[in-house]
Amino acid sequence: RKLFFFEGCEEAPDLVEIRYQDLVMREDPVTGGQGGPDLRYRAEFQGWAATLKVKFLTCITPEMMGHLINLGGFCCGVGDWRPESGGIHGQYKVKEG
């Protein structure tokens, strides 16, 4: 947790800008808190990307940092229905090149 940090943008240090090709509103069935069925409305950013500014200790190489970010994208992801929460969306990887 203290080996690397992601920096946000100047206007909002806690946020990272997301670029996307299309925005779709999804309606997904879920099991509610009381065990009954419910609907969730989620924004789906199709073809999304973000540029991250990363500060990390010198004991981590840039290649290692790329692998760590890819692991987070595969195992955890981002958004409401990400792999960490049992979903299938929100995975990401570092762009090659």
C-alpha cells in the first residue's frame, strides 16, 4: 500500500479522467439486501481508457509496476460489477507500447 501511489488530475487530486467511446445505461437483475430480486441501473463505459500517473519506489521496476497494475485489473477491476464483487465487468490492462 505504500510502495506506489496513483495521482489524480490537478483539478481533482482524488479522481482520474476516463475517456470512452460510448456510454450505455444497463439494467441488471440482482439479489436485494432482503434476499428478493431487484434491478440495478449502471452506466457502462464502452471502449474506455484512462491515463494514470504513478509514483513508485525505486525497488520496483517499471515492468514490475505494469504487472502489478495488470494484476489489479484482472483480479479486482473498477466499477460496480467488477470481478472483486463477483461481476464480469471493469477489468483493465496496461496498454502495450
